[in-house]
Amino acid sequence: MSELSKFFNQMSTDSPHHTIDVPYLARLARLEVTPEEIEIFGPQIGRILDHVEQMNKLDITGIEPTAHAITVFDVIREDAVTESLPKKTILENAPHNANGLFVVPKVLD
């Protein structure tokens, strides 16, 4: 049993406010679920939504919104102009080329 499953199994088992259509949700997410998974995921998703409801009731007046728990700094290198690979070398690695150009399959008629 995964740690996430253990966590949700420890949560309250009754979810009176939420009825989850797991097959529909799975279709939206393009997931295949077994009947056993449907039985497991429905109550778990309901408990998640119950938890979100509880969090929405919290008074967060005066708390500034954040995207991360800690300050995040961009670690990006400076743009530097460098010499490109020779055209011949690049075209040698292409599956198909002709007249110094890449040949690709036609996508439009």
C-alpha cells in the first residue's frame, strides 16, 4: 500500500457532501480504471474535497499569497553568443536531407 493510500485511509471515511463519478473523471483524464479502483478512488477523492473545504474555511486574512514555501531565485546563465555547429555536421545527423536542407514528411495537402 502506498504512503498516499495509507494517508487517505487514515482520514475520515464518511464524505457526505461529495459524490464522485470516478469513471467520468477517469475519462476526462484519459485514464483506465478497474472496478476495484473505482471503489477505492471515489471515497478518497471525496475526502480530498472535504479537506479542501476545511482549508477554504481558514481565516487567512493578512497572509500574503506565495507560490513557494521558501524564496526561489532564478538560476539562469547569461545568454552568450557561441559558434554554431557546421551545417554539414548537422545535416549528416538528419534522417533525410537534400540541397542543404532537412527533408521532412508532408503534413498538409
